[in-house]
Amino acid sequence: MNASTQDELLRLEGVGIRFGGLQAVAELSFAVGRAQVVGLIGPNGAGKTTAFNLITGVYKPTEGRITFEGRDITGQAPFRIAQAGIFRTFQTIRLFQGQSVLVNVLAGLHLRTKQHWWQGLLRTPAQRREEVSLREQAMALLKRLELDAVAHEDVASLSYGVQRRVELARALIAGPKLLILDEPAAGLNDQESAALNRTILSVRDQGISVLLVEHDMNVVMNVTDHIVCINFGRKIAEGDPETIRNHPQVIEAYLGRDDDDEDDAAGDRA
């Protein structure tokens, strides 16, 4: 079920952006509810990542309005949007190579530190206490995500799937209200995708909303509460996974049809 007005966290209203003569996203409207997983799907080049960039402040919309917890965040700077509680991951892994898993995850806490830079230089008691507290929080999260065993290993030495989970941990440690995931299952094997499904559902069960772009339909159909499908930057359908799976426009534009279905259709016409 889509988010009701009372329960919604994020809302896009008629959002669009034009790059020169190209209308990359047009009149895009949808909502994400609290503790809800929403999938944004569509063919390559449909405008999904552009929509993410509009939400997170990388791009400023040329039309429309974006609200978060009822507050207008349209065109705000990315750090302001992060401060509001929106964090994201990217299509390509952006970890600090040569650093440990723990250091990478601690980097996600920079917005939550209360001590000033000079206190870090002087190693004041308050700064040392905060550092211990942050490390304990990071280790607790790594344990929940089954990453504690590799906490002190260089991320460069880990498998692609584990690095993806480290990136997810870094976003989660910041305490997001809305977590935006851009193709989190890209490059994962079946076992890693199944683990990702469990993690996303666990995040939702903790009361955190998730908005994800994903091409792996096994992930999308198994974890989402609601799906929005776009094509050429415009919304063509939205609804629960079963509705989207059987929506004629979605099938034509994105999902395609099984060979058996095509054979049956050809037989019916014969």
C-alpha cells in the first residue's frame, strides 16, 4: 500500500529536471512511507538515478517540489539533506581503499560527532569518551550485519559482496530516517543477494524507510512494499509488487514477457 499523507516520510510532487533540450525526469510524483521499502524501477536510462540525485541534492529540480517529513527540501545542498536524515549508497562502491572496515564505517558518523576539531587535536577527555562510544556503536552495527569478524581488515582485501555490505553499514551508522540504495545487488551472487534481502527487511523492521533502484527483480519483488516504474523520465505505473508484475505497460517497457507467454499468444493468433 502506498503511504498515506499522515504516514509519509518523503514526497515528490511533479518533480522534473531538464538538461539543455533533454527532459531527463518529468512530472514525477510518488511518496515513501515510514518504515516502508519502495522500489524505483525502469529500463536503463529511464531516469532512476537522476531521480535519486534530485532527492539527495546533487541536482536541483527545474520543476516540482520535494518534501521530507513535511518540510520542503527542494534544491537544498546535499549536506543539508543528509542532516535531515537521508543517506544513500551508489552504483559503484565508494569505500576508502587501504583502510579497515571499521575506519570506513566510522566515517559515516561524521555528522553525529559533537566535539570540535580542536578537541581532537588536544585529545580532551570528552573527545576520547566520544571516540570510544562511536567505536562501540560501529562494532555493534558490524556485528548485526555479520561483519565484525572482518572489522580490522583492509576493505580492498574483501570480496565485492562484503564491500557492498560495508558500504551499507557506513550509511546505516549515520542513523538515517530514509536510506536510498542505488543498485545494491549489482554484482552479487545468489547467496549474497539473499543476504541483502534479509538486511533490507531488517532495516525496515527497525523503522527505517528504504528507497531502492534495483534491476534484480528477485530482490525488488521480495523486499518492496510498493513499486514505482518510470520510463523516459515519467511514471508509467505504481502499486504493490503483484500489481507491477502484471501491469501491461510495465511488462512492455521493462519486465518483458516469458517465451512461453509469447508462444501461447502466437498460438492464440494462429
